[in-house]
Amino acid sequence: MNSLRIETMTQSPQTAAEKNRAKAEKVADQFEAVFVKTFVSSLRQTAVLDGEPGGMFGTGPGADTYASWFDDNMANELGRGDGVGIAKALLKEMERNGKIPGDANARTDKFSQQVERIQRIANGHDLKASMSKGTGGFNGIL
């Protein structure tokens, strides 16, 4: 029997470049999560409440369990949504160095914005406004 992998059975198969980008995104997100958890843990350990040693949870039984739980949950909350930006910065740097392809959605959005601007210029909307500001004719528009 021919063993097929689930990823080869999708309606829109990924190219090798898309797979590499997806893998890079996953690794960048994991790196950010580890970094944020380490950062939160370091901050928590330096916290002193009422002069008690041991940080926020003291040194009693179960303190390490609560501390670990706190670190995990705080890191998850900070990483929710767009995170703190470390993963984005890593991906942007990898794109700049040609290690991964650029984000197709970002390229499509930028292209759409350029097309809309050209259409407005062709309709004369931006042309009149740019010419009245004295921006230097077509060079100022584009």
C-alpha cells in the first residue's frame, strides 16, 4: 500500500519555500515564547514582598510549583496575539538575508495599495492634490 502523508493530500499544496517559511515562523514563535518565559521568571525572582526572601511565592512547600505556573501563564498572556515582536523581527531579518521568502500576504497587500494609488492617480484624484502642493509633477506623485 502506498503511504501518503496528510500534507500531500491538501487542496492547495505548499511549495518548498512556503514550508520553509512556515517552519521558520514556528521556530521564531517558540524562541519568543522561551525568551518571554525566561524574562518573566527573572523578573519574578527579583520581586520582594514585605522583605520576605524567595520572591513572590516565598520559600514554602509548593512555591516552586506556583512560580512555574505563574511564569507559564504570564508568558502565554504576553505572547497572545502579536506577542512582543521578537518573532516578527527574526522573520524580517531572515527575509532580508534571503533565508526565507517574504510573506505572500504582505506582498499582496502592498501590491493592492499600489494598484489603488495608480487608479486614483489615473482618475485624477491624487494628481490634482499633488500638483496643487507643488511636489514637482509626476515625480512628486510617484
